[in-house]
Amino acid sequence: MSKITVINNTSSNNNNEILNQVFKLRNETFKQRLGWDVNSEDGMEKDNFDKLNVSHIAMTDNNDCVIGCWRALPTQGQYMLKNIFPQLLQGEPAPLHKDVWEISRFTIRKGDGEKGTSLVNSSTATLVKSFFYFAKEKEIKHYVLVTTVACERILRLLGVKTRRMGTGKSLQVGIERSVALWVDVDENVRILN
């Protein structure tokens, strides 16, 4: 049974080990497996956004090992879509509102999770559901995210309703076709059931 843990500036210090595992999993995924040009030190991937008013959401297995994670950041300050990938907005203004947050650094450890009843494994489904539990807790109405076209398909398979931002075209970002997505939380509440 997976457990979801939220780590932010108000979390207790006993979550430091889980947070370090999050950074290690991000290194495995984004630096080693995908070959992204990201900062990595001592086997941990971190960036300047991790120093802001950020929440890290970690999914752990029965042994308290992190098998999945994502990061949530309010759009009232700096965030990846606005500051790193504005070209994906394709003319749409970058959101700057307290009830709009960004999802970034979503990953599942390769090979973890049992096949669910669909084409997507149960760990991925559980981690995606955590988007909406977190939104309910923080009174988030909308999410934005930069993702690959392949991950966009996974979200669709899980029933997440999204809208491509701007003109809706995918653009080449590094080695991947990528898009900026808008997610209305209220339209996706059924995913929790």
C-alpha cells in the first residue's frame, strides 16, 4: 500500500530522509535516464525552484522508500512554465494567481507499481490522484504543467481532463515533444473515486 507524504517549509525535520530520496529519484529520472541538462550534486537533482515556497509530494512503499514524487509551486512567484519554458505558453499569459499552482518534476521509479486495470500502472494512478487531494487541501482551483506528449497521453488514459495552453501545438524541448497543460481541478474531482 502506497503512502503519500507532503513536505514543505512547515514539515517536521523527520521528513529530511524522504526529501533526500525525492531528490535522488529525480536524479535517476531526469539526469540519468532522460539525460536532461539539470543540476545534480551527490546523486541528487535540485534546482532554484526547490528553494521557494514549494511543496514536495512523495509516494512511498511499505518500506518507506520513495517510488514516486512531484513538486507543487504557487504561480504568484517564479515557476518553471513562466520562467524557463515561456515559449510553451504560445501567447497565452502566464498565470499569476493564488489558486493556480504548477505541477513539476513528476516521476515514478521505473519498474515500480503493479499493472492496474488499464494501461497505466497503479502507482502512477495513485500519484496522479494525489494532485487532487493536494488541491483540495490547499484550495487550488487550477494547475499548470509542462510535460511531454507521452505523459499527456498517460494523463488522458487516467481520465484527467486537460487543455493545451496557447495555440495548443506541441513544441520540441530538448529531445521531447512538449506541451503546457491547464487543469481545472473541479472538472477532475471524479478521479478521486
